[in-house]
Amino acid sequence: MHYHQSVHRGRVAVTEVILHCAAIQTGQFDGMSPWQVFSCVNRWHTERGFKHGFGYHGLFMPNGAYFPGRPWDMIGAQTIGHNVGTIGLLLIESQKIDRVGEFSDWFTVAQERSLKAKIGSVPGINKVSGHNDYAPKLCPGFKVKSADWLPAKSPLDRLLSGAVAS
């Protein structure tokens, strides 16, 4: 389990992942390495006054490559009013997002696999949402459903959590 230390709320468990897109033009990051994309977004965030630069905890390239951002235990700067207790993950879209569609409209199977594996490796995560769940934005370009991203619970897990075993 990871925790954030909040001035106002004390020690807060990290239990949610919030997904984001980069809001880029089609092809804007083509041919760039994960480090180059990270550096570009870091520059944008620094120019916007983000105290610690890159506001996300990691990014996922279209080929599925993951590049780390802020440490899990550091509060992110990705969703106003929802940074404490959450991990912000950035998906680099393959084309400009112009509507709320399906994950596959903007992102790749490689990103889906890599993202699911990363989320499944973070202890204590019980919710996955999109930036558009907290703000009137297209980001991340689709409606996020936790069940699509969280590891499936075993019958024992469901029994221990109070659910009826089938």
C-alpha cells in the first residue's frame, strides 16, 4: 500500500488511479522516445507553474512502453481536488481525441495490456476513473469503468469482502 502525506488530511492511502490523455495533435509525438515525451510534458507542466514539474506518476507510450513519473508516494498534480490518495497515469494517444469514444479509438492493445499490468501491480488500488469523471473534459477520451482495469477477484476474495460466492 502506498500513502500520500497531506497537510490537511494527514496520511492518506492511495486507492484510486485516474487516467489521462496528453491532448495532443495526431502524430505530435511520433518517433519520440518515452524520455523525450516525458521531457516535453514536464516542460509544459513546469511552464504552467507545477511545483514539481511532470504531474503524473507515469506515462504509457502507444507501443506499451511505460515511463515512470512522480514516485507513487508523492502527491500528483493531475486532477484538481483529487490528487491526494490517487495515482495519475498518462496515456499517449495515437491520434487527436475529438470526442468521448472507446479506449480502442485512441489507444493500442499494447497500452491496454501494459496499463492493466501496472494497475494490478499497485497494492491497494480499488478504483480506476478518468479525468472526465472529475472535470468537464474529453480526457482520457473514453468513459473509464473500474471493472475493465482492476484485476478480477478470486472467489475467496469475494467471500472475504462480503460478496456472495457463485
